[in-house]
Amino acid sequence: MDDHADNRAAAPKPAPASAAPTAPEHADDKPSRRRLRAEVVIVLGLSLGYYAITAALRLVERYLAEPAIGQQSTQLNPSRSDIDYLDLIQQVVRQLYLLMPVALVLFLLSAGGKSALRRLGITGHERSAWRDLGMGLVLAAVIGLPGLALYAAGRAIGQTVRIDTSGLPDAWWAATILLFSAAVAGILEETIAVGYLVTRLKDMRWSATSAIVASALLRGAYHLYQGWPMALGNVVMGLVFAWYFHRTGRLGPLILAHWTLDAVSFIGPELVPEEWLVELGVA
């Protein structure tokens, strides 16, 4: 018998290609720090980062323009059409557009099948919802009263613009749109400036302190158009909110607190007599 034939017969057969070892799926599906940096720049460039840059430019313009900044005003919810029903439609479309960066953030944070809402502390057990409600109201009170005093002080020293919270017509839908606008502002700002930014900066191995400070500075920056006292006040608010999120992992109370603050400021001037607002120094 041919020795070569015996050797060929005894030689092990090669394993089929399908049996070749493969890396386990999702062994390392965490984005690189470089990719996370690019992601953060894109998200902020499409939302609050852009608003921060334009707010800073607006502040410079206010100091260069006449009259003095303390005699200037800004309108938060302007009318968008002289035709009633078109104004309503444009208001709704505008608010939905502002929620698109939030949708993008939730999409990005849900990579790998994770629940972005649970990761940010928006959903949870039923008892968490009641705790979030109570804590949200507490935070609104803690931030709201000093914020009102800061606005009055800024107006008194001539460094804060007069804030007109509504330029909407006297229409049946105006109050609803103002409450919707307040909700959108709370969702947009807290989701991106706190939940998303703090989470991603930690993913990039930033320290908790650095992430909290960065979140607070961003919040102050996009409020610069109101004057430096209000921007400074928002930095303090940002430190409190970002610290709370870091310690608890719950974003729900922050959204509720922000909505409460904006809802009161948007609707309040329509309900409180003008002479009261003048006495408080906020008119």
C-alpha cells in the first residue's frame, strides 16, 4: 500500500468555514471616545450649543446697541402669523421641531437595545413617579423664588432685559400653547443639557465634577441673551440640577420642575394684576 495514501487518509479534515471561531457578538459595542466627542458636538450643534453661541452674540449686540441693555426687552413666545389659525399651526410645528434633538438623543442612547428613558431616569416604578412629582415641585420652589428675586435685582441694576413671556394674540388657544411651550422647554433643556450631556461626558471618562460644571456652563451660556445676571443664575440652577441627576440618576423631577417654572412665568403675567408685577419689580 502507498505510504502517501495512508498519510492522506490519516490527515485530519479541515474544519468547515462555518465552524471557524468568531468573536462574540456585542463584545465591545461601546462607542470610542473620539466617536462620542463627535456625537456630542453634532447634538449640541443642532440644539443648545447653537443657542449658546447665538445668545452670546446677542449679548454683545445688546451692549453695543441703543438704548442701554436694561431698557431693552426680549419676547419668548412671539406670534408667528397675523392669521389666527396659521399662527396656531406654526406654533405647534415650531414646538414639535424643537423636540427633534430630543428624539435624536433618545435614539443614540438606546443603541444596543438599551432603554434610553430608563437610562435617563424618566420612566421607572410607579413609586418613582410619585417621588419624582414631589421632588420636582420642591426643586421648582427652591429655584423659582430666588430666580424671581435675581430677575428683579438684574432689572434694578440695569443689566437684565425686560422679559416678555408671551407675544401671542388674545386667542382661545394661547394658554394651551404657552403650557406646551413650557413643557417642550423643560424636556429639551433637561434632556440635552443634563441627561444626555452628563451621561456622555461620563462615558468619555470625564469626572463627575467636570461633567456637572460643563452642564451648568452650557445652561448659563444659552441664557446670555437675557443679560449676565440671568445667565449667572442659570449656571447656579444648572449646578443644582446636574448634581441631582448625578446623585439620583433621575431626570423626571428636573423636567417637571422646569415645566413648572416656565408655566408659572408664561401664564402668571396674564393672571397677576399689572400693578403687582410693577411692585415686585418684574414688569
